Amino acid sequence: MEFVTILRELWRRRYLVALGALLAIGIGLATAYRVSATPPKLESRQYHVGVASARMLIDTPDSQVVDLDPKGADSLGARANLLANLMASSPVKAIIAEHAGLRPEQLVSIAPSMTDGSQVPTLLSQRAAQSAHNPEAYVLTVRASELLPIIDIEAQAPNAEQAARLADSATTGLRDYLKSTAAAQNVPNARQVVVSTLGAAQSADVVRGPRRLFALIAILFTFLLVCALVVVVSGIARGWHQAAELERKHSDRDDDDTPSFRALERLPAASEQAGATIQVRPRAAGTGRSRALEREA
């Protein structure tokens, strides 16, 4: 019965329900599509991009993989984090872009410090976040492991081939920068950090953006929310009017039950029983009396 009552209430408010349906459809379309003004059309928010991932190992000259106690192994974790942040700086970024066949301004690098939630967003991090949703952008995201001297690389490009090339260029560019810096400072090979790849970059073409299923969920949720609001608000308004009507009836009943009103009601009956007649005459001129009241037995 409650379900039938709700349906009848919605039918009485069908114009509001229709407006809610239009609102729900609009929200659903805005979730999955962009509206283009010139010419007017709907453009899907989904887009195709190429992504690739690779890993690099930060090691000592005497590899820690085979040496039980290589010199400098205890600081490799901090060194990996330093190099990961260095890859987003201008010198290393320019070298990586050159290896990938790009101009430095085409490449957007996201360092670990930029993805840390405790950091205050900067203009560079805001630009990187916007580029991550641009299918034509070249984005390089670098993360350092907290426990191991390993740097994870994720690359985004218009297609999978370019993304794989960008991910491989990150390792090559960092290695070239370290070699040139060591040569400029005359650091011997026995004291240099060794950067090696852990396999070739893995790439694929993916689809990003909100799926059409999300649009259907948004339409259904919004429509049900509007219907619930219509039923609740209608029930509150109906209860308000009923409460006001009850208060008015109680007020009228209280007025009827006052002692003066009851006395006026009993006055004619009491007069008839006593056989008395009440006459009210208008005030006579010059008598000084407003009314003359005579009683005759």
C-alpha cells in the first residue's frame, strides 16, 4: 500500500517529476559528454592514449644483487628518491626529451614530491595534472620505492609506441646525465651510481575517461533523488496543512466552550422557565437613561 501511495503522490506531482527527469538526463549527459557550441554536438569524454611502464635499478659498482656487503648500499634508497625527483628538473628532462624525439616544452614530468599529498600544489603540478587528461600530451611520471632502490616509470603519449619510447628514454637520459656529471667532476667509476633497466618497457593503448555506465548511474541516482524529494516535501506540506486545520478546529471549539458563551446560550431557556419577558426600549430624550428594562411577572 505504501508503494501505491507513493506512486499516486508522484502522479499528482507529475510536472515536478518530469522536470526532475530532464535534470537527471542533463546531469547524465554532462557526465559522459562535452557539449560543443560551434557546431552544437556532443563529444565523448573518453579518449585513447598510449601508456607504458618501466623500472630501473639504482645500484653500486659492486652490485648489491651479488655482493653481500657492497660499499654505499645503505644509502641507495635515499639516492633513488633523489634521482627520481631530479628526473623532473630541467637538465635531465631536456636530455630525456631529446632521446624521445621531443622538445623539452612538450614533455611534462611528474616527480614524487609533486604527487605527495602533503605538498602545496604548484603551477607545475597543476599543469601536470591537466596534461594527464590530455590525449595529445607527453607525460612522464616517476616514483621511487620506499624500501628498495628502484624507480618506477610511467609514460603517457598519443599511442603505445611513443609511450614505450618515452619510458625507455627516461632510463637512457638519466644514465647520460649521471655520466656527464661524473666526467665533469672527475668522479671515478668505482664511486659512481649505476643505473640499469629491469627489462624493456611494457606498453599498450588504453581508453580513459568516464564510461557510459557512469552516465546511466548518474541519471538513475538523480531521478530517484528527485522523486524522493517530491514525496518528502509533499508529505511535509500536507502534514503542515492538516496540523493548521486541527489547530483552527480546536481554537473554534475552545471559543464555544467559554463561560460567557455558555451563559448566553442558557439565558433564553432560563427566562422562558421563569415566565419573564425582557423588553428593551430605546433611550427616551431627556430622561438620562440609555435603556429601560421592565420585568413583568
